[in-house]
Amino acid sequence: MPATTPATLTARALLLDMDGTLVNSDAVVERCWRRWAVRHGLDPEQALKVVHGRQGYATMAVLLPDRPMEENYADNRVMLAEETADLDGVVPVPGAPAFMAAIADLPHALVTSANEALARARMGAAALRMPETRITAECVGASKPDPEGFLKGAAELGFDPADCVVFEDSEAGILAGRAAGMRVVGVGPRAAAFAPDVHVMDLTSVSAEAVAGAIRLTFLT
């Protein structure tokens, strides 16, 4: 699929979201959150509009604003266990295996709202290499759209935020990347509505190579 201009970006490090960006987990996310919404008397379709990109407790706080946060944290632990156990339909985003192979020796990190167990389960189900550097839910005090995760990812890799490019699919993730002062590549249909710097339908449209100490990303047309 065509990408929007510019046709190339240059970065020193890449920060990669997981769900919707590297891994298509929409089927299990929708199953789990539909059940949760029904249990709490909410419209599942409305709930699904806000679940992507955030940690579960943060989604629950949006949907049930009057509920004590302690209940959200407890409910989120149950949700994480359900999602980790349900891997039916979890597959790589098209182009993700080749993209991950291409950047294996380049600076990159996974920055996901999943916890470590869920990230490992979904990356494994999609047969994708787990990045050595990763920022999972346990590593941050605030969920996307807060930029903490991306800022920590840049710091772990040793690069300034302005030298990093974020790959994201959700509104919360794109807002987090922008708030971190980073350029954002939007991946998939959800991302198009939130004005990323570049938008691609999947990772088959992206190539990455090392060029003079940097990473050149090319968006194929």
C-alpha cells in the first residue's frame, strides 16, 4: 500500500509498539474486552473505541471514571491473565518478520502497554524475535498516552528523543510518541486518523538499513 510523504526518515534508534504494530492481536483483545464490558453493563462497541494502546487499568479508568483505581488495578490483573492465556488468532502484522530481521543489529526497543508475560506470549505466538531492550507495563508509572515509556526506551538505548522514531498503531501511542518529542510512523488503519508523520498500512511498506551511523527508513510506494 502507498505511504504518505516523506518517502524516507532518518533516525538513530527505533521504538516499537507491539499490539497492532508488530503483532495483530485484535481478535483476542476484542474477545476479552467485550466480555469485560458486558460484565460491567457497558456497550462493548463503545468500550472497544478506547482500549487500544493503553494499559488495561487506564482503559478501565476512562470507561468507569467513578470507580476506585484500586479496583481497576485488581481487574487489570485478571484481564492480563485472560489475555496471556488466549493466543487464538494472534499473528504477525504483515511484513513484521522481515522488518524485525532487518533491524536485528540496529538500535531498537519494544515499548508496549503489555506486561512482560503478555509481551512474551504474543511475540512468541507471532513467531517474532523479542527485542533485547524493552519497556513493558512493569517499567512505567503511567500508561500511554503519557510519554514515559518512549522516553525510557530512548534513555535505555542511549539516544536523545529527537533522534528516535516511534512505530505505533493507536491514538494513545501516537500521542505518547509526539509528547516524547519523537517522529511517529503510524501502522495500520487505526493510525491514519491521528496524523502520524508517515502512515503505512503494514510493515511490508517499510525497509530499514544502516547508513553512516544512522538508520534510514524507506517507505515504499
